[in-house]
Amino acid sequence: MNFFLKSEQYHGFELPEYFVFDELLQTVKDTIGDTPYEECLQKDVSPEKLPDVNLDILLNKDGRYAVRPIMLANPFLYYFIVREICNEQSWKTIKDLFEIFKVPHITSCALPIIPKEKEPFHKSTTILNWWSAMEQRSIELSLEYRYMFVTDITNCYGSVNPQAFDWAFSLKGTKHERTCNNSIPTNIQKYLRAFQHGRNIGIPQGSAIFDFIGEIILGYSDLLLHEAIQRENIVAPYEIIRYRDDYRIFCNDKDVLENISYILQHVLESLNFRMNSKKTKISESIVTDSIKADKLAYIYNTPIFNKKGVDFDSFEKHLLYILMFARQYPDSGSIKTMLSDIDNRIEDWLKDKEKQDKKWEEVDLGQEDDVFSKLKTYHHSNIFPGGSIRAMSAVCVQIALENVGCCHYTLRVLSRMVDSLKDEHEKWDIIDKVYAILCNQPNSDYNQLWLQNITYQKDKKTAHRHIISDCAKS
């Protein structure tokens, strides 16, 4: 409740810094407390019949006719719906519901993230979560899957059928179906009508609580999708990532991928949702299609080298720049030069990391009045600038696939990054996936020659274990 009653969650859109609603929301909470909703209303007055209970704003999207309606919610109604969701009994019911919504092969990335400290800019924690869970994870999955299906829901919040709350809480149409023995869905619908002048369709936009309420319906759709896929007896490996109403589905079999997309379409239609045909496609270029087009354009049109050095602190952006350059000038000498440059950057960074990134930390041994009661030890940072090594390895693989003549330059970069990992399981899992992708390509003899360079250590360890085992048997 404290999270949802913070000013930055009350309005999900940017406002001048002097618009702070913490004191107002706290006053509303102190004034109402646990008083029932009906007792707070004047006689014969219903918010559903009152216009302008909120500040409704049409947010212009293109300078002309495309708009998005957002709402600065009435603070009293806002408190009532937060209280409905966050009282102890309701919260337990909702948490149990989300546990059931967690299904294999479908990941929802949109549950609220609580910032640990003051954010450097508006919604920075949410943006970082999207980048990590959606963009980075999509790039990483390109090491495992060949195709990606992308879509979203047209006017998702505006299309929510309020009856779907009853279905979600009763888990209608699933193997977990039960009788709904609580009033939460009824009360949610009541408050939503109050926000929307009695309109019985949709969810408002503009506050974190509305995003969370929407996630109840979308989480229920994940469960419906999972069970529908099971009924189709689909056994081919697949993975689905969803961020609110944005879907990315990964699979190595294009026919299976299309089948899953049709199943998703059927599930969404049953909930009054519809796929956005303009944003629906199947991609074979997962790495670049996982990143927003404007971000790619910004990366590619940034002068990468200047008098100060390299404009990109992020190694991932540097690699993406090389990938996009290579698509215009494949297998060119310039690509080899660029890959050599980033390899030198990474090598220098790793050397500096060894020297400078160790920090002294105090360790309390719990021995009072002892000269050794506190010792200092080195703490080694494990941060790699610009993204996960798995995601950056995926970008390297894409460069190698599209530029066979530069494969060994790419693998040298990849090898240097992967070798810096301390987690041996993670290291060899990445190497195995890279090996599988590049060796399955036609005429991959040259790739295999250079892949031996990054698998050599593992092969040597395996051979050493076999020798020890044979000696033991002897």
C-alpha cells in the first residue's frame, strides 16, 4: 500500500518536479482509514453519475489525431481501489492467484518493481527492468531460437472486459477452475465504473495501480495460453516473453511458431482483446528486431569515434553498431578493423578492472578486543558495461553468421568476454550454444576451425578427466 500511495506511482507520466502528491495521499489515507466506501458517500450521490471526478488528459502521440487518454485519478477513489487490492486478505488472494499464473515457458515482466532508492530520472527502475527482462532476454534467446513472433494488443486497457475479473479470480476455463468466494472482482469493477463515469468497459491509464490491475487479466491470459498450447500437444521447444500487452514468442520451427500465434489470437479474442496487425510479424533477425527501431537508428548514427575516444561506454552498443555497419558492407576490411578495435577496448577494460575494480571490504569476525576482530578483504566487482555477456555474445554470433570471412575476429571478441565469466556453468552454456549455432550452418568448416579456439580449454579439461578416469580403472 505504501508503494502505490507514493506520488511517483500515483501518476505514471512525467509532471514538473513541484507536483508532489505524497502529503495529499497520506491525508486521504488518514481521513478515510478503514471506513467502508458506502459510508463515505453523500446520500443519493454516486461517483458513477458524476462527471469530471478525475483530471482526464488526452496525450497527443503524433502532433495530430493519434492520442492516448491518461488520468490523474481522484485521490479518494484512488485510495479506495488501492485499499481494496492491498488489504491483508485481498493481497494474499491475489498473490496466490499470481502463483497459479506462473507457467512454464511464459514469462511476464511487468509486475511492479520497487526502487531501492531515489530514481535518477522518472521511471528509471521500470525502464531498466524492461531493458533487462525484455530487450536483453530477447537477444539472449537468439542463441537458442531461430524465429521470433512479435505482436501487441490494440487498445489493451481500453478493451478490458470487466467480467474478465470474475473469470480471472475463479480461473474459469482452466484446470484450476473454482468458485470465487471473495468480493474483490466485484469491488474492482465498482471502483472502475466510478473512475469512468459509469462506463462498464476498460481500465484507466496513468497510475501504477491500474497497470497492476491490468496484469491480473493478462496473467490470467498467460494461464489460458499455456493450457491451450498443452491441448495442442506442442512438443517443440518455445519461449514466450510478455511485457504488459507486448508479446515475443521464440521457436525454431516456423510452423509451430505460427500455430502458437493463432492459439494466442484465439485466447486474446476470448477476452475481448485483438492483436495489432500493424505491429505483428515473424522475424529471423532476432538481435536487431529485439531493439526498438529508434534506439538502433540512434546507435548507428552516432559518430562512434571522436577526439575523446569512443562515444559508446556500452560494449553492446558498440557491437550493434558493427552489426548494422556490416549489413551495409558485409565481409569488408573495415569490419575486421572495428572488431579489432572493440577487442582492444575489452582487453584494456579487463586489465583495468583487475587493477582498479577491487575494493577493500571490512569483515567482522565477531571477536571483541582482539587485534584481528576486523579484517579487510578484496571485493571483486562482476559488472560488464553495456549488458549481459550472454546478450553481447548473441550479437557477436549474428555478426559471425552474416560475415563468415570475419568470423575469427568476432569469435576472438566473444571468447575474451566469455572467458572473463567466473561462473563456469554460465561460461560453458554460452559456448555450447554458440558452437551449436555456428556449426549447424552450411559450409561451416572455417567457423569450426576458429570455434576450436574457444572450446579448446573445455576439450582439454574433458580429456584430462578421461585420462584420470582411465588411470583409476587401470
